[in-house]
Amino acid sequence: MGRLVLNHSTNIEGLIPILQKLALNINIKIITPAAISRAKGRSSKLIIRLSVKTINGYKAIARKGKTAQEVFISTDLSKDELKEIIDSIIKSN
């Protein structure tokens, strides 16, 4: 079971409940939401896309509306396994 680091006072709407469910997975170590920025495009619903591999896991980009937020996920899972878990959590919400 992983740990969700809540070090920002603001996060994208609806992101924290999804990350809390993701942290319940036994293969997830630490989830850290990071920098928030403005995106050029527009996304009507919350989307989490895996971006690049990091030393400990992966960097993901969460997007909703014109807002984007980096999320760092520390895990030993492969990119495809992590993507499947994230997609199933988003579908169940």
C-alpha cells in the first residue's frame, strides 16, 4: 500500500480521490502531486496520462479543462500495468 503526499494546497478537481484509490495498490510506493500549469487544449473530463519514466517510477500528467498537473508515481510496475490500473480507477469513478 502506497502513500499519498499532499504538499500542495491546490490540486485539480477530482484528482485526489483517484490518487487515494491508486495508493491502495500494493505495488505503489509514493504518489506526489506536483506543479500545476495552464494547458493550451481543453479536456472536458479528468485525464491522467503517463509521460516519462523516472528513477523510481513514472511522471504522469493529469488534465482537466485548461489545467494540467504533474503527478510523480513511485512504483515497480511496468508502464502498461500502471496505465491499466489508472484507467480502471477512472472508469469506476
